[in-house]
Amino acid sequence: RAQKGETYKWSLEERAKYFPSYGLPNADDITQDEAIRIAGDAIRKETGMAEDDLKQYAAYALYVIDDISLPTPFWMVHYILEDASGRSRKILTVYMDARTGEVLKVDGGGNANG
């Protein structure tokens, strides 16, 4: 697993295979692409960020099936701004209901730890 790099960059299938709290969406869920689009809209609304500025961030969607803090399943979408060496400089995260796409929480504005 360590050779694959940061787990948020793994495919949905890879995360589901190695981590029991992650799974794969089914036909009742919004798609990964829809989750990323909704998350981008939520970040722009929450922060006032321009669309061109958000395009500098890479988006990674995680499908969570087991968590004690939010009702599952939910999509957790990270928008990550990386420096030239690939280290995370800033992370914005949106949590949304996997079935409806309703945004549950938006976190961010802080800097990454490394």
C-alpha cells in the first residue's frame, strides 16, 4: 500500500479493497463525477472562490460507507492545491449524502500539514 502514495489518490476500487470504511457507489447513488461537480459548486458558494481559481485544485472523491460522524453512505470530496513537488498546500473538503447529493458539510480554508 505504501508504494501507491496518498490513499486519497487511489481509485475507488483500491480503497474499497484495503479499507473497510470505504466502498463503491451503487445505482441509487449520485456518480463520482456528480459528487465532484456538486462539491466544486459548494466550495465556490462557501468561499466565494472564482471557478478559475478552483481549477488549480485537484479533486479526489472518496465513497464512505462506515463513519460515526455522518450518516452513511456519503461522498467526501477533497479539493487539494499542491505545490510543485506534489505536496498538499491547501485542502478543501465537502461531505455530501451519496444518495441525494445534499451537501452536509464544507471544511477548509486551512493549510495542509505537509
